[in-house]
Amino acid sequence: MKKTPLHKIKMLDFYIIKDGQVQPEDPEQAGLESAGALDDRTFNNLKNKGILDKQYAFYSDFRLDTGSIQQILQYIFRNHLQADHDVIKLLPLLETAEQNRNGLVSYGH
């Protein structure tokens, strides 16, 4: 399998945000805490596996509120997907948001 050079990997950044908070233009200037990032391949794999909704686009901003995060976590654990390579990358983001009792907002590049 051909590997993509690190400088060409595209990332989708996620930040912790309160459910009712207005989404800022610039998450770092607004003081949002980074929850992590997913590469485009992992993101698309998660969509194809039904873990992330197909409506989410890699190059667009979207939010996952606390209810959505709970649903995703329940789906993962109910279907015993914790050991899945792509899920392993997603879980820290979801767990960080859940521990803070907040949602996530993504910023596509």
C-alpha cells in the first residue's frame, strides 16, 4: 500500500464546545480547547462503518452535541467496536468531550 507523505495528510480538527455556545469563526482565538484531530481516511472509514453520520463532510464545519456523542459511544460499545483501528482514533475525542460534559465542533481545512 502506498503511504501518503505526512505533509500531505489532511486533518479535521475538533474542539470542545458547550452545546448552547455559538460557534466561533476561530476556535483558538475564542479559547476553545483542542480535543484532537482525525485524518481524512479515518474520517471516511468511520462514515462508511456507520459510526459517523454520512451527512458530515470532511471539509466543512459541523458539531456533535452531547446527545450525539452519547449515541456514537453507545453504538461503538453495543457493537463491540472499541478495538477497531479507526474507532481507536475517535474514542479519545469523544471521551474528552464526555468527561467535560460538552460537545465537539470540527473545523475542516
